[in-house]
Amino acid sequence: MSTDPIQLLIDAGAIPSEPFDPMSRYRGVPLALFERGAGEPPLPFVRRRFIPQRRDISIAVEATVAAFDRPDLLAARALGEPLLYWRIADANAVADPFELSDRPGERVAIPGGAA
């Protein structure tokens, strides 16, 4: 049994063991500790999330970007959930989600299937 107070709180359910929202692109990405030096507490960080290859993402439809669209509005309209904007960014191979909506009239790929 652990004597670490944080682990005890996690085990008791007072602190979630998964720090990210179920809709987050970081859900399931492991955490790690950066050891800073002697006498300094380690810093937690999120390990790298590898973006899937575009060829591995099934595309359901394409959507046309409307004037004044934002990535979250596009995701809400196309996927029914604004927090899933990152899935559209992945499907279109863009690192900056705002690239999805910066050209009204352009068509963007909307992924199908589960996240």
C-alpha cells in the first residue's frame, strides 16, 4: 500500500486518475516526471502525442468553412461536439487548428468513426 498522499487521494477517487477530459486530444497520453536536480521536486509533463497519419484517418464527409467560423464551431456543426476540433485538425494534417477556419469557402475533411 502506498504512503504517498497524492496516490492515496487518487486511489480514494478524490483526484481523477485521468487528468484529461474524455473529449481531450491528450486523453490516454501518459504523464511523466522531469527530474530537475538534487533537492528540487520533479515537474510533471504530458508525454508527446503522435498525430495519426492522414492516410490512417477515415474521412466521413467534407464541410465548407463559413465566414467567421472557428475550429470549435466547425466541430460543433460537423461532429456535434466543439471539444473535438482536434479530430478535424488531425484529419486535415494541420498543427494549428485555426488553419482550419482561416479561409471561408474552403472545404475541410471531417473524420468519421470513433475518436
